[in-house]
Amino acid sequence: MSRKVIFEDLGRIRYKEAWDYQAKLFAELIRAKQEQKKEKEQYLLFCEHEHVYTLGKSGDRQNLLITRQVCESRQIDLHEIDRGGDITYHGPGQLVAYPIIDLEEFGIGIKRYIDLLEDVVIETLRPYGIRGVKDEKAMGVWIDPDDPQRARKICAIGVRASRFVTMHGLALNINSDLAYFNFINPCGFTDRGVTSMQKELGREVDFKEVSEGMKHAFQELFGMELTVR
């Protein structure tokens, strides 16, 4: 089993450009798998996006609370995409991770994969004294999910898999402008809030430091051997 993964930090990038790049790598990995190549390139991409709302294939357009015209006037991109989940927001100050890997190489199924993505975020938050937890009823990482008055999401997760090859991934709010979440029902929820590391700690957080922590968590929890490109 090969757990060698190429790591790329794409920096600040528009959503569509990153999506197209993901789709290219995703198709190449599936093709290499179908051709039973011994060496298959797998990837872990990190980035930040410009302001964008993305609506998953099972999402409800009613969860976007402003019109497309208002999005355009505020320079917020809008894309309907091929991942699971409902609507979410990406933007500056948010760390997005896109693993494009063959789950069979890691010996796991899709349910375990999502579980591990949540674990990666929980471990990334731990050194900052933020207790992220899972909620069996809702994918992602939460704070106080059992308290209806205080439940808030700090990380959204939405993935797509074909032939056990993955794309899309997770989005952790580090120094995100949370006002952009006011224009949607995040992930379809109307009764839960969103938060960020900055909000929880009351201070701006070192983005690069969190990125390094998450990279380490991927290596440890998935047993990845990362090569930086």
C-alpha cells in the first residue's frame, strides 16, 4: 500500500480555479487506478479562497438568503458543485484542505475517511485549547453541539468519492469574517451558529502556524508520507 502524498499549498485562489485543478488531479488518479499503475500520484491541497458560496448536489437553494445579483454586487462567487452537503461559505482567513487520495491505498471506507477528517481538525484545534467535537447528526466539527443555545460549527466538511478516490474536503474557520455566514443557512441549519478560532480565542490566530499543525495531523492520523511540491 502506498501512502505517499504530494502536498501543495495553493495560497489564495478563486474557488473555480481550485475546483478545476482538483477535478484534473481527481480524473488522473482514477485513470491511473483503472490502468492499475503501480505509481499513482495522490495529493493534499491547502488553500484560502476569495469570498464564495458553494451549494452541494443535495443542497437547497432556499438556504441562500440573498439573490445571485446581490452576490455579484458584493463580489461573492456562487457555485453549484458535485460534493455532498448543503450550502457553505469559503473566504479569506479560512483554511481549506482538499485530499485527492485513493482510500483503498489507505485501507479505509468513506465513513471512516470522514471520521478521520474530523479527527484532523480536532487535533489541529487542541493546542489552542479549543475543544472541537463530533456530532453524530451532522458532519463537521462543532463546539458545544449538545447545547442548542450555544452549538456552533467551526469546520465544515463535504466530500465526493468515485472508485474510492476523493475530492473536496474540509474548511476550518481561523480568522474568517463570520458576517458572510449571515447570508446563508450554513450547511442547511437554521438553529445553529458558526464560529472561528479567532472568535473563540478573542485574538487573531497565526494562519501559517495552524496550517502546519493541520499538515502534521494529516500525516499522523492518515499515516501519510508527504512530499512538498
